[in-house]
Amino acid sequence: MTLMCDEADTFMHAYVDGELAGSDRQAYEDHLRSCESCAEASRMQSRFKAALRGHLPRPALPLGLKSRIETALASVPTPKRRFPWQAYPRAFTVGMAAAAAVVLLVSSSGRVRPSTVLEQAISTFHRDVPLDVLSQSCSTVSDWFRGRLDFSLPSRAVPSGTNCQGGRLVNVRNHFGAYVVYQVPAGHRLGVMVFPSDDEPLVGARRRTLSGQSVFMDSRQGVSTAVYRQPGGLDYVFTADLDEDTLANVVDTAFLAPR
């Protein structure tokens, strides 16, 4: 399926929103590779929506919603008690709350609650979002971000068997950042989100030392993550469909080891 520019234009918004799939998405991406005008229009639309999402306030709840919910709940008939503990609901509630507090206290000592940035990185990886620049050349991808970010994205020579796929401008904690996608051996994907450091602590269930730097590792939602802070003031979040040991090796050899 070959698209003309006017046909590609009708697909642009669905593609930028991550709603274009299957053969339509493949045809649109094929067109972007051969048409710089449509590719630039797609990138502009993606950057515009990223900036818009980062600055829009959360919508307020409609007035009266709370009262409507309370009224609806009050109209539901009380079910008959079938178990002995239902005769003492207050005591049961207090007991369950105490038990939950103990569980949370014990579990919190060994696990840090994930940050919003980590959640964003995992969500972006799972959605396989459309990219602003498509190239297997990592230097080309890094050059594309020049002038679009307040920092320079280092161009790295990746190990054999690893290729760049492209990059996308993202909004992280009201700062523009870079999201770069790589294909690592055996067909696995690696997403790398880079953004300016702030006062937020790094998060991860397990701390490792790779090439002399502290890296925080975690596994959740079917992926592994690695987070580290570069001395120059940049935070890196790696997300991949790899086990933690393999991801740690990729991060160490491709991004941290001296060259």
C-alpha cells in the first residue's frame, strides 16, 4: 500500500496519538521515510501535543459529582449478612486496616514506591509510541535533537548487534527530554529516556554498581528498568523486555563503560 501526501495527511493525527496500527501504520511510516515534508509535519504535530500535554492542568471534577455518587450509593439496598464478621463491621474494618498497615510497613522497608517518571517510561515503552525521527544511525538521531533540547544528547557507538531505530521528543516533569529506541540482539527493544536532573531521588528495588556508578534496577509490568544519574546533570531511564542481568550488561557496556 503506497500513500500519497494527501492520504498521509489524514493519518497523521491518529499516528501521533498512537492509534494507527497494522498495515495503515506501516504504510504511513514507509511514506515518512520517503517524504521529508510529511515527516516534518508529523514531527511538528508530535512536539506540539507533547508540549500541550505538559502544560495543561488536570480537569476539575464536575460540580455535584460527589453528591450524585453518594445519592446513588445510598439508594442501593443493604445486603443481608451472611457471615459472622458482618455483625461487627467497624471492628472488622479496624482490624483489616491494622493488618494492611503492618503489611505496608514490612514491604516498604524493601521496596521503594515507583516514581511518576518510571511509570511514564514503562507506559511509553508498552505503547510503542510513534517516533519523530527514524534512523538506524545513532549519530543522526542525536543530531536531530540538537536545538530542540536544553542539553546535548551524547552520540554513542553501540555494540555489535544493536541498532538505533529513532527518537521522539517527550515532556518529563515540565522539561523537554529525549526518548530514543534501540533494537538489541534477539529482536528485543530498548527505550532510553534522557532528561535534566532535578531533586527527585532515583528509584529502583535493587541498587547495582556498574562501571563505578550507582544504577537502580527493577522489574515490573513485564519489563526491566535501570535508572542512573549522570554527573553532568542528566537522568537516564532504560526500559527493555529483557531480564535485569541482561539489561544491566547492556547499560554497562553500551552507555557506562569508558570508550
